Amino acid sequence: MSLLQVSSLTKSFGGLMAVHNVDIAIEPGQIMGMIGPNGAGKTTVFNLVTGIYKPDSGKVEFGGRSLVGLRPHAIAAAGIARTFQTIRLFPNLTVLENVMSGRDCRSKAGVAGALFRTRAQRTEEQAIRAQAEKHLRFMNLWPSRNELARNLPYGDQRRVEIARALATDPKLLVLDEPAAGLNEHESADLMALIRQIRDTGITVFLIEHDMKVVMGVSDRVMVLDNGEKIAEGTPTEVQANARVIEAYLGRDDGEEMWRRD
């Protein structure tokens, strides 16, 4: 059974059809990349999967359970975590506090526990801190734990956001342009990191404009154009697909596209 199964997913905004009859199947342990020209509908698909938008029609099933109509926090609790194209950290909290905040969807102590500092709340807080430490060490960010998030270099802020997503204990990690704003060295480190995350048992679904990253790390790649899926296959198959080349360039010059990006 696929971990994520999307069938005939459709969403329009007014008269604009943003996503039309998109099917996606992501297997456990897979890295699935999604590419497409600007405005192709990629982030809309992510927003539909993670509950920010509700589809007009179609199915979104995760582990055999329908996600349609669930709010983002419920989808996070079900096992899907995401990052965003624009970094969304809490800039005035420390790195450690940012990652600890990712455990909110797993917290059980509640408001009363927090107010009265019950034993259960203190025990849970210690466990949350230990989980945050684990993820920050995994990201090689533990030495920066007490820094305010806003003071970190851009690439490290990206890694903090991924660490916070991992703190939710996801089965599926959804990454929206994780290489945006990174230099070549940081992008290479990101590729290694994504593989390491997959090797821990977490499935990965990513949007990425950096072709070197997406083609270098993905097991399979799907391509959207004008809200519709036009291709899917291995990176090699997608790079040779005439419809993909046409969607990006409008001419038969695919080799130069992959080389340039």
C-alpha cells in the first residue's frame, strides 16, 4: 500500500484551475520530487495534502486514512510534517525553543499542566527537550541551541526548520524548495541530509527548482504543468521526456536545461 495516495485531486480559485485531476502515489521509504514551471500548481498540491486548502474534488489518503477536511494540526498529528518555501521560524525564540515547538501536536499535558507545572507537564517538557536535542545534534546545530533563530545564517535557519518538522515524528516529510537561497556547498550538504532522513525511515516529498538537487536525490520525479501532471518516472526518464522539455523551454533543448540548472 502507498503511504500517500492522491487521486483525481482538483482545486480552483475563482476561474483559475490551479490543480486538475492529479494522481500521486508515494511508497514508504521513497524520495519523491515534484518539479514544474512557475505557476504549475506545485505548492497548491502541498497545501492540499497538508490541509491548508480543501480540495474541490478528489481523494487524499495517508496510510489508508482520508485526510480531506482535516485541519493542518490534525494532519501533522497523523504523521505529515512540512517546511515552507519562505522560512517560518519564530525569530525571537532560541533555536532549541523553535525545535521544541514542533512537539506541540504530540503534547498531552494541556493548558492546566502548563499553568500549574504539574509533574506530568515537567516530565513531558524534559522529554520534549531531549527530542529537540536529538534532532539538533542530527542537524549539527546543537552548538547553536541558545542562539536566537533570527541570528543564524540563512542555511542554518533552513536546517532548524527541518529539525522542527522532524520533531513532530513524521512518517512523511514534505519539503517546499528546501534548497532555495542556498549556495552550492549548502545544496550538496542538503542532498546528503535528505538521504540521511530517508535512511532513518522517513519518506520524503519535495518541491525543488534546483535541478541538480532534485535529480540527484529523488528516487522518482513527477512533473506538473498548468495544474496537470504531465510526466512521472526516474530522474533519467524525466530528463529525457519531450513534454517536460517543452514545458520548461518550449523547444527541444533538454540537455542544456539540466546542465544549466
